[in-house]
Amino acid sequence: MTYTPPELILARSDAFSRGDFGFIFDSYHSESNFRRQFTERDEYLEFGAASLGQSYQITGSQVLQQRELDGEAQVIFLMELKFLGDIQSFAELAWLRLENDVWRYHRGLKMSDQELPKNPQALSFEDFAKLDQSTIF
């Protein structure tokens, strides 16, 4: 299936919730730092099942804004998850790139629960520009 950038972000959230680490791996751009870290799909599937599937559950995700320019898209989204019984929220600015005419996740910049503004629904690209860009993953 072909996804728009916001649809891919939501599909990735759903895949994390289901423990579908194959979809997560496949949705990464081949030039992403993630794919440099996990060069083999099976390696990530083992890691995901052992480390990620047990600890947390995504309880909600919502796309706030998106923009596209020259084969790259940026999507701001909010996510709520339950981690070891605690509810946590964060926002992310995700960069997606086209690869073989399909959008793939390339990199992201997270905003922690403590960094979120009083009204997270009003987050903008400018809010993410104020964050430490060296933390882009």
C-alpha cells in the first residue's frame, strides 16, 4: 500500500502497537541512521520483539501538521504511550523521503513531555527549530 506522509506516520504508530516490527523496518528509508544501525531486517525483528514489544504500548497518535518540498516531507505529530505503566506524551517532527516513489521515514526530532507547550495542538515547525538539532536521530 502507498501512504501519504501523515498516513505513514499513523501506520507506523499502529504497527508499533501491534508489534509489527517488520513493517517498521520496511518503512525506514534505506539511507536513514536507523538502517545504518540495523542493516539486517531479522536483527531488528529480534531486537523489537525482545526490547520494545514488552515495555510499552502506544495509546494514541495524532498528526498536527505536514509540509512537502522536493521529495521530502515533514510531519509534526503527538504520541501518547504507556511505558512500564506510566503514561507519557511527546511530539515529534519526522522527516520522510521518497524512495522508489514511496514515502519512507528518514529521521526525527522529539520534544519530550516536559518540553511540550501548554497547548500541544498549536505546535509549529518553528517550535522544533528552537530545539537542539544535534539530537536528530
